[in-house]
Amino acid sequence: MAPSSSTTFSLTMMILTLSLLSLSLFCSAFTSQDYSDALEKSILFFEGQRSGKLPSNQRLTWRGDSGLSDGSSYHVDLVGGYYDAGDNVKFGLPMAYTTTLLSWSVIEFGSSMKNQVNNAKAAIRWSTDYLLKAATATPGTLYVQVSKTKCFIIDN
């Protein structure tokens, strides 16, 4: 007598379940150290994208000062902030969004960030200092994109 299709299906599911369970015995989940390393590298990425006069505690020593004359053609100081994609352009709205997410992460999970919370706060401060400049350098104007040769603005 041939097995019924429901018996075959049940047997197949049991074999699949046992296979997955035995496979899980050989795999390990991410440890808290893995998440700590990922967090450190993520925040370090921000330091690599910094524009302006870098602080003495800059952890990426290969990175140098840049964009020290940003805004000078418009007679404003737009030094600082973060480059967007390695192309030496600062986009204010994506920077503001990223800074908001990083800030919210510190609010929600700062107690879990341990030794990275101060680096995260420094990353937030680097961005907010620049964003405040971009919003207040000229009354009624928001500088939304800054590159070596040009600034793009939104006027009232």
C-alpha cells in the first residue's frame, strides 16, 4: 500500500524541521560584542565623512581638514558638517535626516551604547553645529547643498 499524500507531506515536514533544528545547533547567534563592533564602525564612518577643521581627537588619523572655505563665495561660514557620498558635497536635508535618526537612537538606546555613546553624541554635535550655521548664516535663507564651487540656497 502506497503512503498517502498527507503522510508524505508530514514526513517531509518532520525531516525539514529536524534538519533545521540540527543546523541551528551548529550556528551561533550574534553576540553583544558583534553588535558593539558594528556600532563602533558605524559611528566611525561619520568621522570619515567629516568636513571642516577636524578635532584633535579624530580617530581616523588618515583623514585631514577639508572644506575650510565652504561658503566663502557667499560671504558666510559653512565649514563643518558631513560629506554625503565621498564626492565632497554636503547635502543638508539628508544630513538632517541622518542626524535625527542618530539622535533618536541615542535617546532610545543610549544606555545600551556603553563606550560609544560619547562618540555618537560628538557625531550629532558635529552635524547640528553645521546645520545651525546653514540655517542662520543669512536671515531668510537656508543653505541646502554646499560644494567646493557652489552653494544652493532656499530663500523666503
